[in-house]
Amino acid sequence: MTVYDLARRLPAIPELRLLCRALATLDAVLDPGSEDRRHLYDHAWAPGEELASMRDGAGNEYSIVFTAAGAFVRGFDHESPMSPYATDDEEPWPGVLDAVPDVFRACAGEPAFRDEFGTPHVTVCLWREHRDTGWQHGEIAFPDNGDDGADWLFALLTDGTPEAFRDWAQDYYERPIDLDAVRHVYAGQPVTAGVVAALGPSADR
């Protein structure tokens, strides 16, 4: 799966925002106090903007900026042959950022999405304005020996089910995860003491 497939499978902006919030909420409950949680959600990333992010601790990440205009999605697979670090000029793979519209250009150039030398951490990029009927991306000629990482970076977002998160979390946290509690959070319901207790380590069976 490449960004072309991701554009067809990623939820619309309102559903994507709710899903990103659920992932961050669940990780906060499952790993309280940690500064290295995989999924985060910043409601005050910048004036009028919210940021959902994922980092796996191995150099792979994504960021989704929700703005008044819509949403901008950036993903980075550090082992992809499309990584800027795999090219001679350390520039984004042709087509990945070239067609980003002006309304999202600031997101594409965001220093937080680059290294200290200004090299962009990007192998995947999509965007969607509220008026759009689908996710947009550039025209890309993919390398023969690999893809952009879209298939696994965004797996929890393209599947979108509580069961997918439960399966991932049980492997990641190496303990049982209560599916009903996950469903509760995915439905956008308040995190109650009961939900916290059901997801906490003491609930291991």
C-alpha cells in the first residue's frame, strides 16, 4: 500500500480527528506518566490548529495537523528508499510535497517535521480541505525496490476498529487489553474510573 491506497482508505476529517483522539487517550491510560507514548494529541499545537502524532521510537513517525482549512498528513518511514536520507540531495522524493496547496504550505515546511539541518522527515504526504470530497496527494513514481511506508505507518487509522487497537496494544504492552473499554473510548465516551481500571495493569488476567 502506498499513499495512493492510503488516500482511498483514510477516514474523512471529522472521523479521523475522533480516531486520533481515541488513540492518544488510550495510550495515556495504558501508559500513564510516560514521556514516550506512541500516540499523542495536542489540542493547542498552534493558534487554531491541533496535532495528532505517532512515533515508534525507532525513527518512524507521522503527524496530522488539523487546521481551519482541513487536515495535512505527513508520514516518515526512515527505512524507505524514498527517505530524503536515501537520496543524493537529501530532498523529498519527487512528487511527495510538490503539489501541496498554499493553504498547507506552512505545514509542509514546519521545522518540527524536519531535522536540525532542515531535511524534511517525509516519505508520505496527503492533505484534504473541508470542501474536498477525498484525500489529495502528489503524482509519484515509486521506486522499484520499495514504497513509502503508508501501509504500516497508518495501519490503525485505515483499519479504524477497536479490535485492531486491542490487537496492537496487547502486542505492544505485552498484557491483555479489555476490548469493551477500548470500544468505549473509540465511541468518544468520557474516560471513567471504570474504564481506567479495566485498562490498568491490575486488570491483567
